[in-house]
Amino acid sequence: MSLERACKVVDLSRSVYYYRSIRDDGPVVEKLQRMADKRPTEGFWKMYFRIRREGLLWNHKRIHRVYKMLKLNMKCKGKKRLPARVRQPLNIVGHLNDTWSMDFMSDALMSGRKFRVFNLVDDFNREALAIEIDTSLPAERIIRILEQIISWRGKPKRIRVDNGPEFISTKLTMWCEEHGIILQFIQPGRPMQNGFVERFNGSFRRAVLDAYLFEDLNQVRMLAQEWMDDYNYERPHDSFNGQSPALIKAADLWKTPEEFPTNPQQITTTITNEIF
């Protein structure tokens, strides 16, 4: 069928068929999408006045047409979103209480009842400062644990955490601000940015959680305390050329593995001199 006959059948003028709009709505679409992503709760008129305030003299009818075309006028329940996290390198710190790292783990008893494990380590000597175990560990409980540890160890400059609900709570944020502690968040989905406590979690899971069946929480706490004492005082660490976190803490000594003395007698002499 020819174009002329097709237009007659549908009662459409050929001039209308050939018409192509020279209007480019690309800038309007891009602008509205950016504004909707940044402020999803604002409606058309707030967006319009923001656009006019920027000096863009677009007609409000045009903006509204594009606004409806993008279906921004359809009300929908927005999801809570995390603020943008800046990538923070996992730096090796040079002294105690410079940076602490904390994280959560989960497991279950023989009865199927789930429990959580809160781990806190010092990034300097990889010392385990706390292993707290319970069925529920809200932000208030975490703050209480931190206050107990600070009372005998001193406060850190910063604490590295992921984006768990306990860590992004307003209470923990306000507590850190009151005590002058920087709460350093890693990027979502990047656990390697909290590598020190993640490695600690792996060691604890292999040695305790995956190695035993637990009848109650007291059994978990007892084994966790025994393992933490061994981890801090006896267990040799590859990062310190076979030395324990307690020995590094006592000496207040940090060197790279290449700089550690290789002779065991020399290691003992060096650390003894640092202590005494």
C-alpha cells in the first residue's frame, strides 16, 4: 500500500506524518532525573523553581510535560539510602589506639536459635579488644562495650565500620562526636576495606564457630574467651614474624615484616630492651 493511500485509510495528513519536531528535551530530561535522584521527595513545582533559580528559562509547561513523561508524578515509596561513602585506604597504623575496627558475625545454636557476635580489634597489633555474644546487640549495647574498653585502654582516634544498622544509628554517631572519635565507614559491598577485622572474623569462625556445636550461649562465650586469650597472648602472628599481639603491645613496637630480626634470640633481646 502506498503512503498516500495509508494516510487516507487512517485519516492522517501526510504533512503530519512527515513532521519531525526540532525540539530537544534531552537537557530537561537529564536535569529532572538528576534532581529526582538527589531529592526524591520533592514535587514538580519545587523542581521548577530550582530550575528557574539556576537561570534556565524553560517554560513550565515543557518541564511538566517531560516530568510526566518520566513518570515522576507517580507517587512511590522511596527506599532508605546510604549516604555516599568515600573510599578509605586500609593503612597500617603506627601506634596503639590509632584505629579500631569492629564488625558483626552470625551463627546458631543446636536448637536453631540464632545469635550474633560483635568483634572489636586494634588495627595496630591486631589485638582482640572484645568478643561480645548475644541474641541481640543493639547500638546501645555497642556503646556500653566501647565505654568499658576505653575506661582501661583509652579512646581511639577513629573506628572503622561497615554500613550495618547498628553502626549507622544516630546514637552511635552522636556518641562518637561527643567523644571526638571519627566513625570511618567503608563503601557498601567492599568488606576488603575493613580487612583487619574481616581476617579476624575468619580466624574466629574457623577455630570456634565452625569447629563446635553449641547448646547455649554460655558455651559460646566460654570458648570465645579461651580463644581470645590464646589469640592475644600465645598465638604467633604472621604479620609480626611469629610474635603475639600482647608482645607487640608491650613493646609498643611496629616494624614491617622485612625489618623484623630473624634470629629468635635477637627478637627477644630487641623487645626486652623496648620494654625495660
